Amino acid sequence: MFVTFPEPVIPERLRLGKSLVVAVDGPSGSGKSSISKAVARRLGLAFLDTGAMYRALTWHCLNGRINLENAAAVEAAARTVKIEQSLTPDGDFVRVNGINVTGPIREPDISKAVSAVATNLGARRELVRRQQEIIAQCGSRIVVEGRDITTVVAPRAEARLILTASEEARLRRRGLQLGGSQTQAQLREQVVGRDAKDATVVDFQRAADGVYTVDSSELDFEETVDAVINVVRRSVNEGPAA
Ligand SMILES: Nc1ncnc2c1ncn2[C@@H]1O[C@H](COP(=O)(O)OP(=O)(O)O)[C@@H](O)[C@H]1O
Ligand SMILES: Nc1ccn([C@H]2C[C@H](O)[C@@H](COP(=O)(O)OP(=O)(O)O)O2)c(=O)n1
């Protein structure tokens, strides 16, 4: 059974105030998680990494020897697994049925397998439902990042943007992040190869109507955070992108 998050995970100060949902989509390695966390910290908002939920479900299936090709079994697993994760930008934990999987869900075996789960439409439906529930539990004051947040999970978010960067920048950043543990071919498969598979079910490369784009190829980390905050301000003051 999916159990709602215990209240103390979302401090009251992050839940109070006017609705401000910031929806961030983009390809692998574009900076969604790290930049979104920094933005949530600056704006005093909760934070949801939806990719971690797809990774957690993938870990659960592999751990339970559920065949990822068996769409009905994966969908059933999505409905029954209990996933708990930190909802503040300063926390970093993910638990699956009470097991701490914070580290394991970032391992290359999960990165390799996760697209099989992310392209399961029944599993997506269930995770989207949970994500919308979490947004409501956070008083709609949250930065949410993933691949279908601007279009499916929170199409009415106060601010919606695609965070992107050139393929070269994304490969370089992911390589640095993984401390040089991966060959160039492995990195390419995990970043470019995975995006190609995921793009068969969600369009996260192109901004939908009203969605802003921030390209961080030529920006450093802090400049990118500033650019996203500017988009949030502009969205709130002037509305969606023209
Ligand atoms: N503008 C930037 N300049 C330099 N490094 C960045 C920038 N944006 C993100 N990074 C770094 O790139 C790496 C990948 O970012 P991450 O947030 O994991 O991407 P995603 O969630 O989109 O896959 C991280 O180590 C992050 O700190
Ligand atoms: N809202 C989302 C979030 C992630 N996914 C998929 C896409 C990715 O292959 C996996 C893991 O996402 P994650 O954001 O952790 O991926 P990165 O390694 O940061 O690129 O889940 C999705 O289909 N929809």
C-alpha cells in the first residue's frame, strides 16, 4: 500500500503561503535536480525529484525479480510499492518498502533499466497520480522536476520551464558528477541513449505552449539558478511564455 508521507517531512514553513508550483522538465544531465533544489532553497519551497520515483520502482522490480518486460506486473508493482522520499531541498533519501535505496537507485544498473519502467504507461499513470497527491500535500508550494511535469503532472503550474543544455555540456557534467567512473560510451548510453528511449513516451526536449526554456550550455551553476528564478518571477508577474 502507498502510504502518504509523514507530515514532519514537509516543514510547516515550506507549506504556508500562496500556491507556487515550479515545474521543470528537461533531458538527462541538464541540471534539473541540482538546479531545482537550489531554486527551491532560494524560494523556500518543497522539492520533488520525480525521476527518483521511477528509479525506486525500477529498483523494487529488479530486487523482486519482476520481469520489466511484463507490463502488467510492473504496473501492479507501481500500485503496491511504498515509496518514501525527502521533499525538502536539503534532504536526500529514498526508501522502498522501508529499505534505504538512496545510493542504489543511482547505480548504473538502475540507470540502464529505468527506461523500461518509465515507458510503461500504466506505471506512469500511477506515479503521476502520486506526484499530484504530493504536490497537494505540500500546499502547492513546491519545485517539481522530471520529464512530463510541465505537460502532464502540473500543466497549470504557476511557472513551467524546460531546462536544457548542449549534449556536449550534459555529457561533460555527468562525467564529472560520476567522478570519471564511466567510459565515454557508457556515459553516452546513460545520457543520450536513455533520453532517446524515454522520448518515445514523453516530449521533454521541446517546450510546450506557454513553457519557458532555459539553456544552461553557456551558464555556470549560479547563473543558471538566477535564470530559473527570473523565469519564475516573470511567469508569476506576466504569465506563461508567449
Ligand atoms: N549550469 C551548470 N554548470 C555547471 N554544472 C552544472 C550546471 N547545471 C548542473 N550542473 C551539474 O551537472 C551535473 C548534472 O546535474 P543534475 O542536476 O544531476 O542533472 P539532471 O537532474 O538533469 O540529470 C551535476 O553535477 C550538477 O551540479
Ligand atoms: N517525470 C519523469 C521523471 C523521470 N522519468 C524517467 C526518465 C529517466 O530515464 C528516469 C530517471 O530520471 P532521472 O531524472 O533520475 O534521470 P537523470 O539520470 O537525472 O537523467 O525516469 C520520466 O519518464 N518521467
